[in-house]
Amino acid sequence: MAPSMRKVNVLSSFSFFSESNLDAIRNAVPEVSVAAFPYRETEEERSARRKGELHTLGPHTRELSPEFLAKLAEAEVMFILDAPTGLVQHAPKLRWVQLIGAGADHLKGTGLFESDVDIVATRNSHFVAEHALGLVLLLAKRLGQYLELSNRRQWKRLLGQTLWGKTIGIVGLGHIGSEVAQLCKAFGMQVLATKLRWQEAPRAHADGIFPPFKLPEMLGQSDYVVICVALTSDTEGMFGEAELRAMRPGAFLVNVSRGEIVQEDVLVRALREGWIAGAALDVFRTEPLPEDSELWELPNLFITPHSAGVVANYPDLAIAQFCDNLRRYIAGEPLVNVIDKKLGF
């Protein structure tokens, strides 16, 4: 329980928050003192940290300013996207951090996973699930091709597919996967899914639930496959040749999770050689996707720039979740959306 006789020191290092965003926190939870010091890593740094390869970029710890170190020394709660190497050593009073997003896989090397500091996710399941369904519809209705025809002023009808009666396989029936399942049910689809703790999965979310080791069996029954599983040591590279060949030749793959889950060189072969009909990717092993990547050249691949969780009013929604947890912390109540450090999500 947080002490009730003093202000709780909150430090926001999310670089896109404005002063009005911080005022919203102050006004909603008067018991806190909110300071800001933006800290943002490049996509290269974030990717290297996620892969445990920070050493390839030079020194593990970038030089932190005395001002930032002073704020870290007093922080009891942090609201972050990125965090510097050795964060826990720099912030001895830190009790919990809330992420601006859902994934914590980019925080390797910060000391958070090895500490007793709670890591809390901001859930954006609705937005990511909507994006995933949008990509499924884009592939089914051939909307990308229609856009190209429209830009060329060509009136041409293409044969699309209906989702009604089709089977979708969801890899990872967690927060996002469950949202995807509910949306697909509304479209009359049969929903199959894998789940790590498959015995505990709510049966209302899917018509069939598979343990992870039965992924190929699920893939072989699916017309569309959506990857929603978290990035862990068990899921990194899990979609390789065996998995892609297990899919139906007319099936489509959608990834809104992490790029490292799909072996991109194998996916290029699968799309060029017709193992599957097409794919839509929102995430990539290297972000931004390099201009010389082969992925840009594939006509049966649709690309979005890691934007599934990005919506216009996202800061307001994230702050609302953060303020709810601040109130819980001050009242000595359990925080919501705490990440299981052993599982990584």
C-alpha cells in the first residue's frame, strides 16, 4: 500500500504526452505529484533490446542526464514506453511501471523483469482486434487491389470471398485474440484458437481450442490465420516452413503481434511459391521496414506500419487506465493488467 500522508511521485517518460495530458493525471488523482522527463529509444535500439542484442549497438547504457537521474531517484511510479538500461538501479524507490502499450518484450536489460517492480500493461485489445479484422476483410474482399484499380480509374470486378462460414485460426487466445474471436463470430465465422493454458480458455470465445503443440493441426483447418500471441522465447520464430506449409494453399496470414514471431525469409518464399494465398503484416523484425526489404515487392502482401494499436484518442484512453491503477495503488488495492514476468505477458 502506498503511504497516504504524502504525495506519490509519478514520473512520465513517454515523449508524446503533452502538458495537458499530464494535467489530466494531476486533476484525476490529486494525491500524486507528476513530473515529466521524456525518454525515447530509436526503433533500432528498441528492436535490439527486444532481441537481447544491445551490445551490437555499442555501450549498453546511453549517458543519462543528471536531471533525468534525479527524477528517476525519486520516482515511485512511472508511465513509460521505453526505459534505459539499469532502470531499477537508477530508481530505488520504484514500485511499479505502467507501459503505454500492451507488450513488454522490449524492456530486456532494464532490470524490471529481474526485480520486484510490477510491470503493468495498458490494454489496447479493441483497437488491435479491429485492425486485425480490417486486414482479414481487406484480404477477403481484395480491397487493396480495388484501391489500385480505383487510382487507375479502372472499373473491374474482382471475385472476393465471404467470411460467413469460413474458419479463422487465432494464434494466442489472450486479450487481443479473444476480441478477434468475438468480432469474427459476429461475421458468422468458425473460430479456432491456440492458447497456452488451453484447459482454462472460455469456451464461448472459440469453437475449438488447441494447445500450442497442436498448432499445425489448427493451421490445416483455417482459411485465415491471425497471430495474436505475445513474443517470448517460446514464440520467437514459431512461424517457419513447417507452419506455413501446414496452412491451406488458399489461406491468408495476418500478424498484429510481433515481427519476430514470423520467419520473414520463409514467408517470402511461401508467398512467391504459393504455399499460401496472401498475407497482411502490421509488425516486422526490423522497424521501420527497410526500403530494400523483399516484403515490399510481394503483390500478395499488404503492409501497415505497426499501427494496429494507434488511434486518435489513445493518450486519453491510456491515461484513464493509468489513473484507475493510481487510485488502486493509493487505496492499497491490486493493480489491473499486471504482466506475469515468468510468461512475459
